[in-house]
Amino acid sequence: MSLKPNIVTDSILEGFWEKGLVLFGDRVQEEYALKTPIFIDLRHKLYEDLDMLSTLGHALYEKLHSLTECDDCLDVPQQVIGIPDTATPLALATALASQQTSWPVNYGQMRKRPASYPGGRSGGSSYMGTVDPKRQVTLIDDVMASGRTKRWAIRELQKEGLTVTRILVVVDRKQYDYIEQDKLPCPIYSLYTITELIEYYVSSRKIDDVVANQILAHVNTRRFT
């Protein structure tokens, strides 16, 4: 992987590196004792830094705005829902970022397990929020890997009468390889692909070509089915 001159600094990727949210090589073993050349963990270390979380929320909002603009859907009400628990704060940060603009986005929340109330309309629901068929629902998550949690969330939301229009993640690892009947019923978008992530850190001299090639080999040879 060749070095790119005059790289433009990316504040989000710099923040990921400084806070150890994206680890490569020996840093994965030191931090988590895992034998993998790459580990992405956008959880507790991210949520300790509300400024960083806010920055990421704004980036997700801008990406969503550009997607709906391209699809000529700016006049269609939008809603974001995060996959629990990791992406719940990400979706909320996205919705909060939108409140400062002329294009606000609605928010909804999911539980990992349905509520265990005695009964009633919401007694056994995994979803908390408004069900409005006019809204386009964007499912938010931190990383796209196998897609299993996305399929689960889509099925749970369908039970509540909600159809997911698109999936938006922070990083797409490009490791999913679905057979035809398991394909996700909506498009996947991301702020970064794994290749873009690696290229940036090589270009900013945080990792070298040896580590970069190890990561790419790992990603390319380990497909989720």
C-alpha cells in the first residue's frame, strides 16, 4: 500500500487513534488479548468523550442528509434507530445533531429483549417510539461485519410495523458474503470502509505497509456467511 502525499487530516479518524477506538497489530493483543490484526470498538471509550460522540453524530447526520438528498427524499420524514446497545448513543447523537438544523430527524430506540410488562399494546415490544409509516427508517450501527444484528433488528422492527429503508454504519469491514435468501433487504452505507481506514493510517504514518497488508489479508480471508 503506497503512501499518499499531502493527506488531509480527518479529525474523527485521528480521534479514533488517540483514544484507542481502532487498534492495529500488537495494540490489539496488549489491550484485549485478541489474536487479530485489527479491532474496532466504538463503545465505552467513545462514550466517555461527549465531544467526540457529538462530532460523530454530526458526521452521521451529514451522511444521512446527503443520502436522502441524492434519493430526492428530503421532504420525506426521517427517523434513526440504533442497534442496541452499542449504537443507541450513536443514533441519539445523530438525531440531536439534526435538531440544530432546518432538517430535523426523528428518533426511536430498541431494546435487546422485549419488555416484560403484563400486556397491552407495548407490553412485549422491543421498540420504543412512534410508528409512523410515512417515515423512512435508517438503522444506525458502529460496524458492519456479519450483518446478523442488522437482520435481527430489521425483523424486530417489522413486527412493530416499521420498514428499514437503509443501514448506516461508521465503519464497513466489507467481510459479509450473504447467500441470496440472506441478503439484507436494504442498502448499506458507511462513513468509512475498512480500506479507507487503513489507507488513512498508512498515509498519516501511524501504521506501516507490513501491518496494513496483514490487516487486508485478514479481512479478505475471513468472510462472514
